[in-house]
Amino acid sequence: MGYFVVVSFLYYSRDFPKSQSTIVEIFVKMDKNLCTTDKPLKELIKQHGYTQKSFATALKKHVSAVTAYIAGKKSPTIAVVADMCRLLDESPKTVMKSLGIDVSGIPDDHIDDQ
């Protein structure tokens, strides 16, 4: 059985100064039995040399929160997802996939040549 998660993030447009932003909410359908990546969060954590406990400490979260994220029982806030990306040196799409979030239709990041 699926359920919905709301992911909020700041969206900056070239048409607006960085001080002006729009909060964008994406409703992403999740399925507990479907992971959309070959590397679920538990594997990414291990791949980057963390235990669940050390990863939780680095995130400044209780290990039970990380365990709940891995099990799909709890969804991290977008701020926690951003921290996960930094700690794991992975893109938001990769981390979101590892959490079982369907990221189809979400564009990849592009670096503008300036």
C-alpha cells in the first residue's frame, strides 16, 4: 500500500533575486515495497564508511530516527535530506531515491556557465 510524502524546498529562479524565493512542494507517491534505486539508504550509509549510529551522530539525530528513515517508517525533513546529501556527498535525487521516493520527472541539477 502506498502513501504520500510532502517534500519542500526553496526554488530559485534566474528571474528573481536570490533573496526572493518560492517554496515548492512536491507530492511524491511512495510505495513501502518499492525502492527506486539499487542503493537504498542503508547501503549508501555503509558505502560512505558510516554505521547507522555514526551517521545519526553526524546528522545530529537519534539513531532511532535514522533507523526509521531506513525502514521507511518516517520521512526526513528537507533540511535533514540536505544534510544527508552533504555527509554522503550524493545528489538530492540519489538520496531521495535511496529513501524510496519516486524522482521521475524531477529535473537534474545543471551548472550554468557564467
